[in-house]
Amino acid sequence: MYRGVTNDLRRRIDEHRLGKVTATKNKRPLKLVHYEAYLLKSDATRREKYLKTTYGRRDIKRQLSSLFKRLRLK
């Protein structure tokens, strides 16, 4: 699972897809399943830092688990 901040989501996805990002280079192919948008970079950075904590990772796992359960029911 990758968490990061960018001002150009399409460009950043392409960088990941093309293997230009060291953190995800060997984990391709990747699929975007969620993103959040913020008006202020400081808010985005604060959220990124939280998502990289134990509590943030736990929240993400809960949200994805719930999403995947709902998708399987349809």
C-alpha cells in the first residue's frame, strides 16, 4: 500500500506505472483504489503522516476490508 502527496495525480500514477518510483518499482502492476484531495498542501501532508502511523494503517485496512466485503456482495 502506497501513501503519498502530489499536486498532479495523473503524472504520479504514470511515474509509478512506468517504474520510476523506487518505493513501488518492484510491486507493479499497481491499481489505484482510493485517493483523497485537499485544497491545502499542509492538510495533505498532515493526512499522509497520519496514514503512515500504526493508527492510520489500521484505519486504511478497516476501510478497505469494508469496501471489499461490499463489492463481493454485489
